Amino acid sequence: MPLSEDEQRILTEIEHQLRASDPDLARQVSETTVYSAPLRRTRLAVAGVVVGLAVTILLLLYVNAYVAFVVGFGLMFASAFYLERNIRHLGRVGLNQLATTVRSTGVRDMFGTNAGRDETADPDS
């Protein structure tokens, strides 16, 4: 059921008051979605898989192969398990949002800061 004009006006006034009284909270609320935490955990899990692979390769070069297997493969396995759980949590809609984000911002911005991103841009676009 759509909001009436009066309800939309009241909601707009509340939004403007929030932006005026606490701009940091308004920015945080506008940037946060249902998928923010699972996407952050997914990025962490992907980084864990990459680090686990690097640790495995480095330990194979410089240390005993058994240590490399236990440490590196264990880290990769745990990260892959964590990644799978987060992808299941995201579901189809979250994965579509992730793909759209990667296409629009690139992989580099996904793992780094959004320093080059226009802060005045509409977050829904």
C-alpha cells in the first residue's frame, strides 16, 4: 500500500531533520544494506583463501612440506568453508548485488577504500 502525500511529506521532514542533526548517522544508514555484513565477510573469506595459498607456497619453498600442508591448506579450507556459508547467506539477490558492485566499481575498489568514489552519487544507482 503506497504512502499518502501527507505521510510522504512527514517522512521527508524526518529524513531532513536526521541529516541536519546527525549527518554521520544518516550517511551510515543510507550506505548500510541487508547485504553489507555478508559482503564484508565474503571479501574477508576470499582474502583468507588468497593468503592461505600464499602461505602454502612460501612454506613449501622454505619449510617442511607437512607444515605447509597443515598451515596453508588448513587456512584455505577454513576460508573456503566460511566463503561458502556467506555465499549461501547472501542468496541470489545478494550475489546479483555483488556482481553489480564489482562491475561498477571494479575489484580494486571492492577490497580497498572508496577514496575515488563520488560521495554525492546516489547509492541506489
